Amino acid sequence: MWHFSMKRQQRDGFTLVELLVVIAIIGVLVGLLLPAVQAAREAARRMSCSNNFKQIGLGIHNYHAAYGRMPVHHMGTHSAQGSYYNSGISNKNNGGGHNEYTLSFLVGLTPFIEQQALWQQISNPNNETSSGGAPGKPWSPMGPSPRQQEYKPWITEVGTYRCPSDPGFGLPALGRTNYAACIGDSPDWSDMRWPDNPQNGQLRYTSNDVSRARAAYRGFFQPGFQGQFREVLDGLSSTMMCGEIATDIGDRDISTTLMINGNQGLLRDAPAQACAKYIDPERPQFYKSDINYSNSPNGFAKVFQMRGYIWSDARTGFSCFTAILAPNSELCVSGGDSGYGIAPASSRHQGGAHVLMGDGAVRFITDSIDAGNGSAGCVWINGNGARQPGSQSPYGLWGALGTRASSEVIDSDF
């Protein structure tokens, strides 16, 4: 008699259904985990960004302790001809050249942020070019124009001047920066250069021009003037010294693309209206796609002139910010990188940007900060009523934080 064993057959693997279920579960877990990983990485980058800002703040305080003054924004040397185009940019690797007082405060700060070797290259005659070989004659101390690509210091990326959250890298930019000087809450006369520096024994501008600059330069940094901490009458802890800026990556972002409106009066009298019509209504963080790059009114600035592209250049588009429109608002200038400009703080962080206060503290300011009435005219030399020199800022808490001596009282946290 035959006996059949009814033993269960042993399986060596998953069925197709079980495999699909496992894959689905893994996919869900990865989907849940990935945002957390990305958030953790951004938190680390944001912390590093804040630490860089603290190093800059410490460097500025050490500079002030050493010299009794702040580093100058719009500093440098001047050629005998007095022409920007004789400053070395058009002579490629011929050497020599001057920078026409267009250097940013970040240049003078280099020896105070552990960049002594870079400072030595800048402050002494330099016999190198970025393309190799030697120039026709050594570059002048303090270097040629910041746009001179053959001058190695100007194409050097300084780690302390970069925020890890910003993806911008490489050409057409030179050495980028994510940190800019606060020049206050008025675009008037923001393209004026070297007002305190003599040209052939005389001021480059008239006394009236200097008075106009003084009335408009209400920020911690006053382009061309060497300020002191004691001038910050509103208090170091209540006044922004620097602000974070995002660098341009060619995507027509309103906060990194220099839009030229060609109208200095509109920029001064109604900032929020100056470039609003060029914003794409369907993509409000970007300018319209049918506007061509150009250096004429109603067009973008040249590609080389975009936000944060040259850390050594003091002009509006590269290393200045204004406390007029809230962070991550539109960047709008009257003509190229050196024109009158509304240059808000900006960042690649979610919802705001870092600022460096005068006491060295780093704060994160949200896009929703009280910025008052953006259509209100700014304070300037010929202003009346609330626009008279010395008046409080019309741009709310944001504007109050951007002015150094307008008697604003900051009575709320920000």
C-alpha cells in the first residue's frame, strides 16, 4: 500500500505581488525620508551661511578696532587720466591700471577674515595673470578695474564670502559674493563714486554733489566715505550693517536680474512701481521672458553685470543692498550695475534672508517684514515733508533697520 506524504512545498523567494508591495513600501519610506534629508542639509548650509556672516561681522569690528573707522565701500586708486576705461579692463594682460575707487568694502576686509595672502597679492604690485604668464608690466597696488579678468585676485572665490545654499558658480561671473553692504533706504545718488577722494588735488564732485550724497547715504555704509561706529545713532543692535544676496544663475529671477528701467525719478519717487510692469504675472518671481538682455532702458543689464558677480566691485548690482523693498523683491536700476538702484536683500533660503546687525548679530528677516509703503518716495536732498533729509524711513520696520541715524525706535522683535 502506497502512502503519499502531504508535505508543504518550501518556497525560495517572493511572489511578484509581494515584491511589488515591498518596492512600494520602500518607495513610500524614501519619499518620506528624502524631504527630511534635504531639509537637514539646507539647515546645515543655512547655519554655515550664518557663520560666514558672523566672520564678516567680526572682521569689520576688528578693522574698526585697528583703524578707528570702518572699511570703505567705494575705495581704491585713481588714474591720472581719470577715465574708468583707462583702468586696465580694456588692456587685457598689459598690466598696470587703476580701479577708479570702485572697490568694495570686502577688499579691505580680506586681512581680517584670514585672507592675508590674498590681501598681499592685492596691496602689492602683482606680476601674474589668470591666463598664465606675466603681464606686460606689474599690476598696480590695489589692482585694476574689478572687471579685469586677467587679474587673479578678482576671479578668486573667497569661501567666507559665499553662502553654501547659493548654487551660482563660474563664468560669466568672476569671484562671487553673497554678502552686501547696507547703503540705506534711498536710491538717490547711489551711483556716485569717490566723493571723499581727491582727484588732482580736488574733489571729483562739487560740494553740492557731496551734500546730495550725504542726504541720501543713510545706511551703515556710505559709499566713498569712511564711517565710524559712533555715527550709528540709532544703535548698533538696531541697524543693519550688511545683508545677504543671491547670485544670478541666468533664470530671470527678479531678485538677481538687474532690470534697467532708465528712470531715475521713478526709482526715487515710487520704488515699488519702477520695475513692477516687467514682472511675469504668471510667474511673479521672474521677469517676463520676452525682455532681451541689453544695456538700454526696459531691458536686462548685460549678463556680466548680474547680481553678486564680482565680490571686489562696490557698485549697486554687485555688493550693495537697500532697505526699501522687502527681501527677495525685484532688483531695479536706472542704468547698468552702477546706476541708481533698488537692490533688496535676497537668498536661496526659504522665506527670507540673513542680515548682519551692527553689533555683529546675524538675524533672519522674512519676506513678510513690515516694509511700509513701497510706493512712497524716498528721502533725498530736495525732499519735502516726510522726504526731507533726516526724516524717518517711509519703509516701515525694514527701512528703520536700514538707516543709522534717523531716530527710529525699534520696539518690537524682528
